[in-house]
Amino acid sequence: MKQALRDKIRKERKAIPANSHAEKSAAIRQKLEQLPEFAAAQSILMYISKSDEVATHQLTKDCIAAGKKVYVPKVQDDTLVICPILGWEQLKPGSFGILEPCETLDPTHSEETAKIDLILVPGIAFDPRGHRIGYGRGFYDSLLKLTRGEKIGLAFSEQIIDEIPDEEHDVALDMIITDSDIIHP
């Protein structure tokens, strides 16, 4: 069931024209930046977007320039670990062709992970209850269990579906921001 939804929504997301993708990403970013949670966040876990995801490259650079402590994920030994970065130049293509940091934070350093104020979460599909379908490896669900910060999904409106079947290991998000709405489960 999840794989069928994953395939369907991925196809729809890839079909978004480039100019529409840029406009929708800008609208999502604007909504995010207007949130009090974003303004107050001193530390943010960012995902580094792939071409068809909600764009986060410039947002990441701007957060670094604004003096926020920025973390990004890195796949290491089939685990998602977080890494602080001080500049964009610290990122290189890594697992699955996604930009990752060259240096890693010790994955056992969970007390720092727990202190992150805001976590931006990627996904393929989301529902109004805060559930998501990721890429199928469970990386983010494992990581989100360690965090107390605000968990926010970024998605195009095409990625919102009525209901996602959730499983015991799934972690619901606190909010989902789309180009047309902010969803509070």
C-alpha cells in the first residue's frame, strides 16, 4: 500500500513544471519564515533538497548567514546521523547522490540531537494527521524519536493525501507547510 502511494505521488511531484516548482517552493519558504517557531529557533535540522523536493538550498545558506546553528543529515552505516555545518562548502555528494557534510557528529551524541529547536522533514506524501511517507528506509522516523523540537514537513499541495496508513514506528509531524496551507494535525 505505501509503495503504491509512494510511486503515485513521486510521479505527480516530478510532473510539476520547473517554474511552478520554484514558485511553490518560495511560497512554502515564506510561510515557514513567518512562523514564530522559525524566528525563535536557534538550531535547525535542515534536509538538503533533491531536484523535485521543496527547495531548501538557499534557505540553508540564509540560515547559516543569519547565525542559526544548522545541522544536516548524513547516512552513515545505514543510520541517519546529524552533522553541524558552518558553510555550504562543507557539503559534498554522498549517499543516494544527496549533498551531505564531510564531517559527522558522533551519532551517540543524542543529547545534542534532542536540543534541536526545529526539524524540517522531507517526504513523498503527507496527510492532515501529520503522518508521512518517506523514502522507505525509516531514517527520519528513527531520528525524530530522539528529538523534542518542532517537527515540520515541507510539501507541495500535490503531496497531501487524505490518509496515510501509519505503523507503530512512525512519528507524526507537528505541522506541514504547503504552498497553499499550513496544516496543524
